[in-house]
Amino acid sequence: MTAHRHPKSPPPHRTSVVIVGAGPAGLTVGSVLRAAGVDCVVLECETRAFIETRPRAGVIEEWAVRALEERGLADHLLKRAERHSACEFRFAGERHRFDYTEVTGGRHHFVYPQPLLVTDLVREYADVRGGDIRFGARDVRVKDIDGDRPTVAYTCPDTGRRQVLHCDFVAGCDGARGASRAALPARRVRVARHDYGIGWLALLAEAPPSADCVLFGMHPDGFAGQMPRSPEVTRYYLQCAPGDDPDKWKPAKVWEQLHRRLAAAGAPPLTEGPLIEKRVLDMHDYVVEPMAYGRLFLAGDAAHLVAPIAAKGMNLALHDAFLLGDALAAHFAGGGDAALASYSTDCLRRVWDYQEFSQWLSEVYHGVSGRDAFRAGTTLARLRRLFTSPVAAAAFAEQYLGTAARY
């Protein structure tokens, strides 16, 4: 049978890899491929200005920074990021500082807001390495992933015409509601989901951090957290009902609750400032298994979501991207497909470990809220053990920093 194209349709374009989504995962995969001389196209539904300013996470684990550095992607980060060595738990009216750098013999976290990392990665992929990135792509459709010639179609924002990309592989880095997940045959994948039954009011304040580290407040009224983002901006969280209306949280109420839930003997008062963001996050996790089907490989939020309880999401996205980028580069260099074949399994070991830690930490954060005296008692026992047992402290530090020898 002879294929016929509409006389006004553009000729199909050919590339080795189409990457759907220009978040940390997609841009990292693209940069790895460009460094290996592999041609690829990144499709992104938003504008460059939007993805470079979209507020997201800011904690990057040290192993992830070193992996970015090895691939030439961490120059700005290493110059500008803050290094954190400790966190502080506040419960029962007292402060308990946990120095994980001391416990681990020198390991630490980097604090670098995701918009800055995305800005760095866009510049490296598009401006330095000459990568093809197409912003504003609409109505993206991924097809034929179970054959050897997948296609990705989209509507060009400038012309309104459909474009078709033919490729060898598709990297789906476009989140849970993107075209990549939609292309998976429902009967061939499993989506495991967990709902915590709580919400977090996520806040950004134009105010300097009130401590030199992350703060976790465990209080009968609910959890509160402070996560420094920069010398001028601080991220705060307040536990609330799932689906709560953020507009109900007026600034006076927000600051009253933050002061109350983060109060501890000898702690300086919080530095207040204008609230420039308020949104409610319903705490839930999901994992897609497997993370690959045919010629489609998922990475980042397209494959899994871990609630911000443990600040693991961006780190998992980067881990996926390192494995996928290296595996694809090996394929095109003639190094075989062993890494592609094991990609899903290799990713999921760390994904499930991080999910388990998030659940454990959720019980610590939220166990004293509400009216369950038994749950509150066991939660306080966990916290006391963390500060009295070197073995418990070492185990927590390993999970908090993602430094296990093998996942």
C-alpha cells in the first residue's frame, strides 16, 4: 500500500531521539545526547520564559550534583548553590539539630532552586551544545512505540500546522498528564498510587530564612516546615486539609500558624515577609511499572511522583535522566542495549527506596497532629531514637542524603 500525504502537509522530519518535556529530566537527557553527538529534538508545551521561572523544588543531593558535574552541567550550580550540612527538628517545645555532615563524614545537600537549574540546562542544551528545542508545541501525540519507528506529532505554535517527527526512541519526560503516559497501553503497565490523606499549604515568602538550615516542626496543630531557597526567599509549608482553599489562608493566619508550629525554646522568631505564592498540594505518590515500553522510556514525573515530604522528586528525575541519557548514548555508539534493557529495573530500585523513606518521614512529620495519642507516642519514640542512637542516626542520614551503596 502506498502512503499518501496531504499536499500541504510538511515532509516528516527524522531524528534519533524525541524528548517530550523540558524539565530537569528531559533537558539532562538532551544534553547528554548532544555531548555524545546524538541528534535529538526536545518538545515543550510551555515557553522558555515560563519553564525558567516556574517555582519548584530546590534540594539537590550531592551524588546528583557530582553526576551533573561529570557531564559538564554543574558550572553555575557549583558557583551559586548553598551547601547545607544539617537540619533541625522541633517538637515538644524543643530544638534538636541533626548534623548529617558530621554523621556521614562530610556529605551534604545543595540548595539550588529548580528554575535556576532549568535555566542552566536550557542554556547548555540549546545555546552551548546546539540542541533543537521547540517551545509551545501543542497537541503532542506519541505513536507506534511498539515498532522500530516511533512517531511524535505536534502542532507548531507559529504556523498552526501539524509536524511529524520520526525517530528511533522517545524519552517521555512530560509528567503524569502528558502525551508519553497517554501512549502507554493500559493493560501493559501498572500505576501504583498512595494517598496520604493530608494537604500541605505551600508558601513562598519574600523574607530571609529564619535559620541556617531546613526546619521541621512537629506540632499537635499540624506539621510546619521551613526550606531556605535564597538569602531573600524562603519556602514554607503548613499541613492542612486536602483540597483546602489557599485563599482562606490570609497572611495573618499563615504567620500565626508558622510561629506556633515552629516555636521552640531558644529559637529566634521567624522573619516575616510578603507571601508571593500560596497553593495547596494534596500529598500523594505514584509509580509506573515498568518505566519503559517498546521504544518509549519514561523519566521523572511521567514515571513516578514522590510527595515533597522528603524533597526527593528532582533527584529521582535526574537519576532517571543520567541512566537514560547514558544508555541511549551507548546504543548509538554501538555499545549494545544492555543498559536500555535494564533501565526500568535500575531506576525503580531507587524510586521505591525513596518512596518508602517518604512514607516513614510522613509518619514522623504528621504523627503528633490530630487526636491519636498512640500514634503520637510512637512518633515521639522515633524522634527520640534518632537523637540517642548512632545506628538510627546513620540510617536516617543515608536515606535523607540518598547515599546507599546500592539501590
